[in-house]
Amino acid sequence: MHILVNGLDKWVCFIRSFDLKFKFTVMDSFALITGAAARIGKSYALKLADMGYNIFLHYNSSKEQARKTKQLIEESGQKCYLKQADFLDGAAVQALITDCTKQGSVEILINNASFFTESSMETEGNELYDRMHKINFKAPYILTKQFAQHCGQGLVINLLDTKIAKTHTRHFDYLLTKKTLQSFTGIAATQLGPSIRVNGIAPGPVLAPEDKSDSYLQEKARDNPLQRTGSLEQLEQALEFLVQNEFITGQVIYVDGGEHL
């Protein structure tokens, strides 16, 4: 019996040692989420903190919301550093990753920040498209390259949109930039493997646009096969799946009730 107990003690010590090493490894790692003060970005920041990652929380103008999200992350026991950057400023985008790496090892980059508004072929496009392009595509493009250069390994997730599967839209310039980001996701996955995985998540009717009511979202949900809206929790499940499954790259997960079909 004494030998059995000693053996059990050794196994307990081994498991505890492994668990501590695992926690130390994860807790020493950071995730950078852009546009993470509110909405999906906030949800992803809190989810990754719950998974044991420290957070670099990027925001542009939503300082007070960013502070509140930071407080929630720190209450969970993880570190959180706020990183302000205007993605219309190319120099600010270029400096974001290097600034983060001075404080910790960035293992996950989530390109979530985006600008969304209605437009069409008739809309005066020069200034609008330039803004859309810089925020929705050029910033993720630069950040992904910087991540590859300064971090060397890890995971990039680009937030897309279920609309990328279609061509009919009331958001012409927005859709064009998201389709570009979708193509970049696949190209970057082939270029950056095996050290870096690059994937996308394409949400459907989960959150109503800030200028729309929940009834707008319910109406949109009628167009998908499941005829219902999704939740932030379901988007978090897609995030967790991509983080944990290390044999997936170059893929887009549609969390949209089948709307893209």
C-alpha cells in the first residue's frame, strides 16, 4: 500500500507540475485584438483572457469603453494593456506590433477592427473607399506582416462577414474590402506556414449595426436556413476552436446560420 501511495503521489506531483507549466506558458502569452473596446472585439478579448491569455487591447476613440473592458480582463486574473492607434495613420499601424512586443510575447493576432457603412456604385467613392481600405484591409495586411516579422509563430484570425460569399449588397465598398481580406487570408496562410496559421471567421446576424435596432437583426435572420440569430457565445466557440486546433489554416468559418448559402 505504501508503494502504491508513493506512486500515486508521484503521479499527482507530475500532473501538478505539467499543469503549472501549461498555465505558466499560456499566462506568459499575449493576444492582440484590434477594435476590442466593445462588441465582438470585447467578446473575443474576454474569451481569450478566460483561456489564459494576457491581452493587448487596441482601440481608436472608445477610450472609456476600453478601460471598462480592461477592468473586466484584469478581474479575471489576466494582464491587459491598452493600445490606442488610429488605423487611418499608417505609421501608427506600423508601430503597433513592435510596441506590444516590448511588453510581452504576442502569440495571437485578431484583426477585428472595421468600418461599416452603406454605399453603392453611385456613391462618391474616393474618400469613403480610402477610409474603408485603410481600416478594413490595409491595417490587417500590415499587422499580419509585422506579426510574421517580429513574432515568428502563432495564429492570425481575420474577422470577415457572411456577405463575402455574395455579390449583391447595399454595402459596396465595405464588401469589397472584406472580400480582399478574405483572399489575403488564404494567400497569407500559404506564405506563412508552417510557423503561422491564418484563418477567418465570418459572422452573420449576431449583432445589429450600431445604427440599427434588434428588429433589423431579426428580419435579417429570416434569410438564413436556421431562421434565427446567433450569439457572441457562438462566435467565441469558433474562436476557441481555431485556437486549439493546430491543423487548420487558410479556412473561413461561417457563423451565420447558413446565410452564406
